[in-house]
Amino acid sequence: MAQNWLYNRFNAFLERHMPEGLFPRALIILVAPVVLLQTIMTGLILERHFENVTRLLARSYARDVAVLVQLYDDSDKSAAAEANIQKLANDTLGLGLTITRGHLPEPLPVPFFSRADTRLTRELTVQMNRPFWLDISQQPEFVEVKVLATPDTVFDFRTRGERTFATSTGFLLALMLLSSVLLLAIATIFLRNQIRPITDLARAAQSFGTGRDLGVFKPRGAREVRAAGLAFLDMRDRIAKQVEQRTAMLAGVSHDLRTILTRFKLELAVLGDGPKVQPLKEDVDEMQRMLEAYMAFVKGDAGETPQEVELFGLVQSAARTCRDGTCEIDMPPGQMVRVKPNAFGRLLANLIGNAVRYAKTVKVTARVADHMLTLLVDDDGPGIPADKRADAFRPFVRLDNARNLDETGTGLGLAIALDIARAHGGELTLQDSPKGGLRAEVKIPV
């Protein structure tokens, strides 16, 4: 139980902080372990390099100092002897020796976590058995060692830091950074080439779902991605074939039913306009309207191609059913949108027609921002309760206040509008209107 809780918490943490895109996620998964491993290995190598080189340099330095002090002990300690030792120390060994008279200064505090100071102190203690003073921090780039050669003679060595311990790891760090950048560049290029087929597939699926032209789409990339692309093309072909068969079948059914209705009308026309004939004619007309509504719902957009159309003209055409002074249209003239004109016109006609049928005033608002068309139809009618709004979109379901009907009264008005909105890649929702009635909000990418 505790393991599952920790696992779920860890997954939730990753979901919150990981980027949303597949490309950055894949890049992190690929690069992060390699860079982490390289950093750890580089750190270990630098650590070993620093330790080994510092040990060897400190030992060599301590031995040179010890040899010079021993030479002074074995000499006659004359000025000539001191000059010879100084020449050997400075010209040959590069130790920066100065021989002075006096005593050693007070010891300096040991720097915190200074491995070079610790190593050099240890080597000087091992190599010579006499007092010394060490300064490794007060003079940048230099190490100063003072050795008490005799009770009143001090050998003062002022040597550059690289002579006593490893100071330069910049090359290894630069190499690590360069290799990391190179690795990241290669991984980025490789991953981008692997991710692009997936994004192409997603774009093609979105275009197909909204009825737009796919353009040239060819499955490529890894084997699994190609398989998904081929499956998508197969699905597209099967759906297109099914839609074509359904359209042909509906065209045949529509033709047969219209033929029968035409015969009914002719037969009723022969009977004249008597009081018993008029109800039959009205029933035939009602059947005609219902048939057209059913066909419109089942047929959907019928493969209509999106076009650039003027939005205000579409709304104005759909608002022809408005009574004088009933409808207010609020949108900038000349706004062009890419929609399926006939299908979008049916959507507008159903929404505006429903609002006009049950309200005194209707306001239609449309705005385009960030490639998204937002269309609002507000009215002051009775509205639809929040708990029944989902049912309003179900085909053939008639609510008590009949706000989801189309002009034929079949209960398909909002169902057709929702189907058209989704065919455009958008959505239709119902909300409370500021006017007191119902608000229908349509959002469609354009």
C-alpha cells in the first residue's frame, strides 16, 4: 500500500512538472540519464585526477625542499654555500627560494576542506623532520613555505601553485560541456525527426475530423508510427466509403419517399379543397418537412468543403425568421471565417430559430480571437434547466418547454447544431444568459 502511494505521488509530481509535449518529454528521457551519468563519471575522474596529481606534485615539492635543506645542513653554511643553494633552487628547480634570518611566523589557520593544504603538510612532515610554516591561501596563485633550517636561518620558498598541486581542471570541464552540448544537439535533431511523423499524423487526424483537406499525408518514421499512419489511412478510406454508401442509400430513400409524397399531393389535389381534404394536405406537408429534417440530421455536412465566407452575411441570412425588432446582431462587418457554409447556416438557423420561437428579444454576438470563433445566441425566453441541458442535445428527445426542437418539431434542432459544431472541430454548450433566458455558445477553430 505504501509503495503504491509513493508510486502514485511520484507519477503525479512528474505529470505536474514535466512538459506537456512529447518532444521535450522524450528529449528529457533520452538526454537526462546520459548527462547525469556523464556528470557523475566526470566528477569521479576529476576527483581522482586532482587527488593523484596533487599527491605526486606535493611529494615532489616536499622532496626538493628537503634536499635543499639537507644540502644546507651538509655545507659550511657560508655565504657562498647559500648562494649556490639559492641558484640551484631558483634556476634549476624553480622554487623561488629566499634565505633570511629570523624565526617562523605564527601558524595560519588551516583552510576549511583544503585537500591541497592537508596533502602538502603531510608530505612536508614526512620528508623532513624540522619546523615549517605553510601559506596556501593568502597569496593567489602562489604557495609559500618557510622552513627553519637553523635556529636563526629561514628558507622562504615562494612557488607557483601549479608546481605543488593540481590547479587546472578547466580543460576537462570544457570537454565535458562540449560533449554534453554535442550530445544534446544530436539527440534534439534525432528526436525531432522521430516526433515529426507523429505530429503530422495528429494534424492529419484533426483535419479529417473537422472535414478539412488532408493534403499530402504519407506515413513515415518508426515502424510503429508508420503502422499507426497506415491504420489511420485505412480508417479514413473505410469511413469515406461508409459515408458514400450511406449518402447513396439516403438519396435513394429520399427519392422514393419524395415520390410517394408527390403522389399523395397529386391525389389530394384531385380531391379539391374540401374541409376533409385540408387536414390531409397539412399532414403531407408536415411529413415533407420532417423528412427533410431527418435527412439533414443523418446526412450531416455531406462532405461539404470549408470555404472563406463573410460571417455577418451568414448570420443575417439565418436571422431572416426574426420578427421586426426581435434580433440584435453584434459583430464586426467584413469578418471572414473558414467554415462549411451550408452546414454552418443550418447551425445558425436552428439556434436563432429556437431563440426567436420562445423569446421576445434575441442577441447574436460573434468574435474571432486567437483563431477561434466564439458565437453567442442570447435570449430572454424560459431557458432550459441546468439538469436537462444534456438531454437537449439527444436526438428526438423533446423537453417540456420544447426548446430543443427544430422548425419541424422533431426534437433535432440542438442535436443537428451540436453535430455541425463538432464537425467543424468545435463545441456547442448551453448556459444561463445575461438576458435571463438561455445562452447557446459555439466555439469553432477558424
